[in-house]
Amino acid sequence: MRVSRILVPLVVLLAALFGSATAAVAAPTPSAVPASAPAAPVAAPAVPAAAATPCAPTAKACMSVSKRQAWLTDGAGRVIAGPIAARGGKKGAATPVGTFRVISKDADYWSKAFDAPMPYSVFFKPGYAFHAGSPSVASNGCIHLPRAAAKQFFSTLKVGDTVQIVP
């Protein structure tokens, strides 16, 4: 601070003596910062936990097909569970992407189309559900979850809840 009090007048004096306009430009002192100078950065507001999901905060169930992960939220921006290993449809039987609503649930569903069990099914579109299955195996369009996670999705989600599936 003391150095700048001496340097600025000295630079101005030298500029006046030698006629150099550029010599008169000196770094501003903290007290001489113009009002138009950019303000110091402001800390960003706290990010809600749902920002950790790729879905809207209102989605109670979220699935990222490309990341092979799923989440449960409270529908108000807080993650209840996740990320959870999950697997969508194989090539030619892709899981639909978009925002849906839970339309039905069946703890002991049996697929007639594939002659296979789909325990703890939570349907979000006709023919498509979150259900217990191996996340290491691609499905025919549904979302496979580990059994414990499928039970949690089944017990948490209610008919009408928002489900969002992102690429």
C-alpha cells in the first residue's frame, strides 16, 4: 500500500516531465478501483442432491440408459437411493426415453410375451417396467435392477409418480 502511494505520483510526475501518455497509466490501488470494475465472484448457491441425477428434481424415479444407473428421489430434489446399477434394453429393444408416470405395480408379474418372471414390476409405460433382474444383462426394453433395489422401487413408488428415463 505504501509503495503504491509513492509510485503513482512518481509515474505521473515522470509522464509530465517526459510527455509520455502511456507512462501515466499505473495499476490502480485498491481504493482507486473504478465502480465499473467487475465484482468479486460470489459463491454459487448450494446444489440440491438431485443435481447428482440427470433427471428433473420432480422425477421420483430416474434412469440414465447410457450410464446404466438409476435413482429414487423424494420428488422435491433429494436423492433417497442411488446411483444403483441398472440396465435397459438391448439393441433392437431399446428402453423408451422420456418422462412417464407409474401406471401399475405387480410384485409377482409374469411376462407372457417372454415367458419369464418380472418380480417387483413398476410399470411406467405399457410393456415397460423397472423390475428385478440382472443389471449385467440387457433387457427387452424394461429396466433391470438388483433384487433389493427393485423391492425398494416397488415399495417407494406409487401409481401416478413421475418417472424419467434419459439417454
